Amino acid sequence: MSQASLRKVVPVMALMLLAAGLAFVTKPRAKVADSGPRVDLEAMIPREFGEWTVDERIVPLIPSPDIKVVLDRIYDQTLARTYLNSNGDRVMLSIAYGGDQSDAMQVHKPEVCYPSQGFGILKNLKTNLKTRFGQVPVTRLVAVQGPRIEPITYWITVGDQLARSGWEQKIAQLKYGVTGKVPDGLLFRVSSIDRDEVRAYQIQSGFVHDLLDRLDESGRRRLIGSLGT
């Protein structure tokens, strides 16, 4: 190889080696979930709060076996309950927590899991749910299957950050990644069977407010990230 060719090749090889080295050094290795108290959704979420109590007669949407295999791979814990208040209103709560929210372990959004269960998604709205701790960026859907109409409100956390879009989730991951950490993540979902979506969302908002008010700071931080402090 001539000196001229060598002068061209060496810088390129050096850059390739540097890029490989940086990729190795900055690859997240330490799980945030391993550095704090173990998450226990069953213990963290009270069975009674405000006017809400668990209704054992109704179980939220159960995933099909093939979807359950995916969810079991993504999440370390899931919680599914139906709550009933003194007015006879029911809210179905579903929480999924994963200790590894790297690219290989992305949260499973309702826009995907509901259609896989035979639902159609009629509406998809990005908005904010106001709480006394701040505004939670949420996604609101209306899922339909035959006569069943199910308005849905959900949000996602990556580490202690609320992340609504895929881009926001990626940014949150990168912020942790540059420190060598793998963030945990959580998907919080409430839904109701109700033809009146405006009413359903109002009830769901009240449910969320009552739940957040009942939790201590640690529990709120787990559900709504840094807003809960």
C-alpha cells in the first residue's frame, strides 16, 4: 500500500475504532431497577381509596395467549383490577412494570394490544390530564368491539420521565444510556365501558386524582415520575 493510500485509510480506521469504543463504553449496563427498592404493584396500589373499592366480579381485558407471551417477556409485573365507586361507576385499571426499558424491551401500547384482541380504535388523542402534582401527558383512545365501547386513558414512564411519543421514550432512554444505565418503565392504563366518552374520561380523571392523593411520594413517583415529588 502506498503512503498516500495509507494516509487515507488510517484516519478512517481510527474513526471506526473510536466509534466502536464509544459504543462499548456508553452501552447501558446497570439497571436502574436494581439500585432501588423492589417494585411491588400489588402492595403499592391500595384496594380501597376515596370512594373506590375493588370489584372482584369484573376483570379487565385479558390478553390472548400469544400476546401474554410477549407481555411476560417485556414486563416483570402486571396488575389488573376493576374498581367500583358509590355511584356505581366502574374503572378498569391495568399497570405493567418492566425493569428493563432498553430497545429490546419497549412498553406494549394499547394501540397495539387492543387491536390484537379484535378491537377497532376509533379515536386517538394526545392530551394532558391535570392533577394537583402537575399535568400528566396522556393518550386517550376509544376502542370498540361489537357493542362494547371502551374509552381508554394511558401514559408511560421511562425511568422518572413521562414519555408519550416514541420519540420522547427514545430521548429518555438516551439520557439514561449516556450514564451507562438502563431505565425501568411503566404503563398505566384506565378504561371504562361507556358510550359517553366525555363522561368516561371525567370519571377516569377523578379516579386518577383519588389514587394519586392516596399514594405516598414514593408511589406517586413510581406512577408519574418526577411530577410525583
